[in-house]
Amino acid sequence: MHIATIIAHLESIAPPSLQEGYDNAGLLTGDPAWECNGVLCTLDATEAVVNEAVSRGCNLIVAHHPIIFGGLKKINGKNYVEKTVIAAIKQDIAIYAIHTNLDHVLDGVNGMIADKLGLIKRQILAPKSATLKKLYTFVPLAQANQVRDAIFAAGGGHIGQYSDCSFGVEGAGTFKGGEGTNPFVGQPGELHEEREVRLEIIFPAWQQGAVVKALITAHPYEEVAYDVLELANNHPGIGAGLVGELPDLLEEKAFLTLLKDQFGLRVIRHTPLLDKPVRKVAVCGGAGSFLVSRALAVGADFYVTGDMKYHEFFDANNRLVIADIGHYESEQFTADLLVRVLLEKFTTFAVLKSEVKTNPVRYFV
């Protein structure tokens, strides 16, 4: 098992292209060609986590937060970032970060929060743009199904909960092969007309390479004609935050109690209660003040997130309750998610959850 194999699986779940521009997800230290001895999953990669990986026989750390965000001009151990990087390099420990790309998939970080709250009818709160494309191509009638199936197998043709979606219309294609060509039908130097199907198939933008490769491999023509267009449509499963519903109505204080119990909280910072039952809940792990307006727009009764500043609480505008449960607290189950998705794929491989509590915040009660 090589580190590259593990990375490929993680990136099939949360493609790197989904991360925000400021982010630094990906392999931060180490070599993807290394053989992997074991994986340690954590929220934060710190020096203590690196030492834990060494002691537990793991040479790959998969963390949610990237230990390196900006460029490092010096690496002399003057802060926790540099100390962690030095320790990882000295001990040949690879660190892989899967950050906002994991935030932006429906079953990612926010899916774990929704699981803890029992939310149903889940949807992305703020869909991400430029996530869908459409392939147009032209195929002889007899080979249309084999090309269509190849594109489906490469990830094309999914619309919501439907798969194998395509549109085809018959027409006539013309071409004349030049010198040195070997056309599938017709003769070089002669104008040929062929009954063809124009296929239209939608696909996620990050799968363009695989979809085009499958098209060219399966297509019988020597030169394959195709177009790829970016769509204004949003992918229903890609974007920031999540909104869902509780199976049963809860009073506001009962919902706050549910939050405390499920997330092990000592305290919850929240806006004034509105004396109305809670049904629709919006969530965003980590720092989520940027989604308050979206939570209001979808009619959420509660918005659960972290890292809210004083003045940002006013944005609730007495229309919903904002509950700040803490950055770490909202994302604390991400390591469990990483362990689960890796063990589902690599059932006999050593995938461990870190025992280091990396939360830097303490509460005096």
C-alpha cells in the first residue's frame, strides 16, 4: 500500500478542486510514493500528533486542518507550525490535509454534525458554483451505447439521485480523411456521411479528465469530436454548510440540551431565544459566520456553527437563533469520519484515530 493510493481514495470523496482559494489541502510533507505503514486520523496535525504517529507505527497523518497555510520563509522551530514540520520531516512522517474540500461535500464535516443531531431531508446550505459541466460528442449509431456506458463508468450522467442520465439525438455527420488517415468508416480522401448520435452528458467538473479519457478510449473514431461546456447549474451535493430538519419538533431549550449532550459541551454562546419550536436547522463546522444570511434565507430556526464574533451575533436579527458551540467542538467528529471512509475502502489496513486532544481552548467553569 502506497501513500498515493490512500490519497487517491480521499480525493475521490473530497476532490482538491473543491477547496477554497485560501486553503492548502493536500500532501504537505512526505512522498506519495512511500509505502504506508499505517494512517493516523486527526483534526489537527501537531508535534504531539506526529510523535503519536511514530509511537503507533503510522507514517501517514490525515488531518482536517492544514498545518501549513501560508509560505514558510524559515523553519527553525520558533512556533508550533515549524516544530510540527521539523518533527514530521525528521521522522519521515507524511502529513495530508483534507480541509475545505471535505467541508464542501454533503457527507463530509457537516454531515457528521447532522448525524449527531439526527437531521433528515438534508441539503447543501450554500451550493458552490462552477461544479458541473456538460459533454457533447458525436458517435456512430452502433457504438453509441458503448461510449455512453464508458462515460457513465467514469462518473458522468448523475443528476441528483438519478444515474445514467443522457440525451441523444440522431443526425448526419460528414468528414473527409486526409493523407495518412485510417478512418473507422469511409475511405481517405472521400467525403463520407455517417448516421450519428449527438450525446449530451452532464458530469462533475473535477471529473473532466476521467470522462474525456473514457470517451476517447471507447469511441471508434480516429479523431473524436467533442465539446465541454461549463454550466450555471449547481451540483446539489457540493457547497458550504448544510440544512436539514429534526424528525420531531423540539423546544429551543431542549434543542440546546441536545447540542450539549451530543457534542459534550460545557457552554453554548447563543442569541436570544425566540420562544418558538425548532424544526429546520442549519449547520456549518468551524468558522461559519459567512453563512448566517443563507441560514436566514432558507428559514432555519437554529444555526449551529463556531467562531462567531460579537457583532456577528446581531445578524440573527431576531429571526433565528445562532448557537456558537466552538470551532473544535463542531468539527471534533471529523477524525471519526476519516477513519470510517478509509476503513470502508481498506478493510484490513491499519487506520487509527488520534488520542491527542488538540483543542487549544479551555473553559474555566
